[in-house]
Amino acid sequence: MADVTPAMPRDPSGKPPLSADAEDFWQFSLALYGRPGIAAACLAWQDGHGLDVNLLLLGLWTGMRHGRRLSRADIVRLEQAVARWNAAVLTPLRAARLALKPGPATLYAAAKALELDAERQAQGLLLDALPALPARFPNGGDDHAVAAANLDIYLPGGAGAERSAILAALAEIQPKRQRMSTMLPGTKPEWLTFDCYGTLIQWDEGLLAAVETILARQPGTSVDARTLLQIHDKYEHELEQRRPPMSFRTVSAEGLKLAMAELGLSYDAADIEILTSGISGMPPFPEVVGALGELKRQGFNLCIISNTDDDIIAGNVAQLGGHIDRVITAQQAQAYKPSRRIFDYAHEAIGVSKDAIVHICASPHLDLVAARDIGFRCIWIDRGTGRQAPVDYTPDETFPAVDRVPAFFTSIGWA
């Protein structure tokens, strides 16, 4: 597989949506492939032994998702199903991407996008060739063991270290049939905590507008704003993990500088001012202020937990109708989500344990990851951006907008 990131954008091509199995297989692949050591192991098998990484991932997915054990005859049938596609399309695209890696970033990004699309098509061919799957989430059985057996039937001999890396990563993924919505059991929380950007504040829309303004200052550039955003996001997340932690303003500035340099663009201090001032001015989603007011009337205290600086978020909080009781930032906690440290800091600051809050968020790869790892109750606001929840975690509830939350709380007796 190509290098991929777990947060995939909505398909811009207008193609029909994938089947539920195809989408789940793809998201499972992204989640597993993104874990430490897995990409290296898969690429070693691909380059050193000529193995099909998508077929390998299919064996793991069928075991983990359906408890289905593949036979050697299944492997042969699946290899035949994708042989022509791999030879005629996927392998040449992979070679083109690698050849373009030292060249213009825009061409490399375009080749990478084509290769990823071809990977998805290959996965579809594999699913079409797979015999009928068992009931979607059968009861009983050890899905991890079945996945390991499927791995062994396809792996070459002498793949012990890589096999161990795969199995260690699988051990962290729960079989999907075991993941049930908890419907927010327990007592009514005193506090609701919120992610800010993308949940309450129009992050994607505002960030795109800021980047388009920055690019407008680059005469004659052909760089697309979304390409710059994707590269900036990569650097931003890397910089947030450095120790000691940087301020968010510094993270944004350095991330933008690195992204623009990668794309061959000039950079000056005015660009970061456009970006950070744009963040402060981003407005709330239309339903948010009314929904927060209703939650206050239901008796909840409201706290924001955000990967930002105090002065940057102040402009956003000022637009939330005075309903926010407390704001916790990465600047205060000296840690960025999904680190446990920022959530522990927030819970201590408002005087509650993790079991006495419900977190409401739109960010899968920051907040939902934290909810999975720390174990607090969580409502996902899925605004249809194409971002996917972690493959090994299901939020307690999912709604398309914040204004669905007060009515839900009423229905379970919390209001």
C-alpha cells in the first residue's frame, strides 16, 4: 500500500458510496496500517516477497470482522481476482509515485491520490471474489486467533519479526462485534466537555478561507488550498507531539512554514497572522449557540477542551452566547490531544473524575482516540466530513449536529 493517513477526505470524484463491508475494510486497513511498524512490515513483504498487502489485510479483516478463516484455495482465488488490476494499474501507479517523490509536491500528491483510489478498487475486487461471509458479527470464537491463522496461511516462512508486529497491533483492535453502544449509562453528569474546532466552531470552512487568502498572496501559484491544508495538517500533528510542547501559535507557524516550503512557496510572518487571526474569527455552526443555551437550561456546566492557545480561542468563545463556563487549552495543560494529560488536567480543573463527564466532539483522531484510551463517555458529532471513527472504537452516541444532544438527554431522563 501507499503511505496513508487515517483521516481520509470525502471522495471528491462523485463516485457512489462504498458498500458497508468495503468501507469497513478500507477503514480497518487505514487504522492497522497507521500503527507503528506496520507500514514497514507490509512494505517489506510487498517489496521483498511480492505479497499483495491488500490481500494480507483482507485476511486480517475477515478474521477480525467476521470470524472467517481463509483456505489456501481462497488465497489462490483472491490472487487471481486482482492479478490483472495490480499488474496493469496498481503497480505502474506505485512506480510513478515513487519516481515523483523527489519532484514537485503537487505531482507527487496527485500520484499518491490516484494510487490510493486504485488500492480501494483492488480491495473491492478482493471483496467481490470472496465467498459469502458469515453473519456480520457472529457470537463466540476468538477473532484474533482466526485473523492470525489467515495471516499465517499467506505469509512466507521466516517472517517472524514482521508477524509479531502485526499480531501486536491486532491485539489493540477489538473485534467489531464486541463494540456495542452503551447508550450513556450511569448518572447524569454535572459537566459536559466539548471539542471546539469542528464541533462548535466552523473549522474546515474557516481554515480553507484563511489558506485561500494566503495563497492569493502567491502570484501565479497553481497550488490547491486543500493540498496545502493536508500537508500543513501533517506537520501540525507532528509538531504537537514534540517535547517540551510548543505554543499552538508556534505549531501553526512552523507547520505552515514547512508546508509552504515543501510546495515551493515563499513564506513570511503575515501568512501566520492571516492563519491565526482567521482561527480566532471563525464563527460557530448555526445551531450551536441555541443548543448550548438549552444544555445550560437543562442544568449542565459546559467546558471546552481544545488544542490551542488562550488568546486564539478567546475570539471563538466570545461568539458562543456566554454559555461556556470553563475553557481548557493545550497552553494551560502543556499537552495536546489525544494525550491523556490534557484531559486529566481538565477534569482536575473542573473538579470531577472522567466518569462524571460526557465529552462531545467531532474529531475522530484526537478526541475519539482519547475516549477509547481513557474510557470516558463520548458523543460524536459526525458532520459528514468523511472523517471516520477509529476502527476499534464506537462512540456512545453519534449525531449530525449539536442541537440533537439536548433532545437526546431529555429522552434518557437527564433533563
